[in-house]
Amino acid sequence: MSHHDRDAEIAAFIRSKGVTRCPTACVSPTQGSPDLADQAALEQYANARDQVLRRKIAARWQAFGSLQFGY
């Protein structure tokens, strides 16, 4: 089976089954290893996202603590 025939067969299967993504890729982590600059950028992004989440949680707790209940 040639490369072109295989690609055409895969495309036909995807069209007929309605597959939109690879289930295997969604279940397990990839075997790839990003370069150090990308790893550092991802870590910075994760840290920034974590800080934003912590600020949101702190703001909600602060708003909740300032509520006065009429007992």
C-alpha cells in the first residue's frame, strides 16, 4: 500500500466515522520533549495562571468575610 493510498484510506475512515481527534493522544501524555525555552515558558505560564487563581480565591474569601449576617 502506497503512502498516498494509506492517507486516503485514513481520511475516508475519519469522514465515515466522524472522528475529530485521536483518542490515544487525548488519554496519555506525549513522548515528545520540548526544548528548554518552551519548558521555561510553560512553567512561567503555569505560575502566572496559579497566581491569578489564588488572587481570585482570596478576593472571593475577602468578599465573603465582609458579609454581615443579621442574626
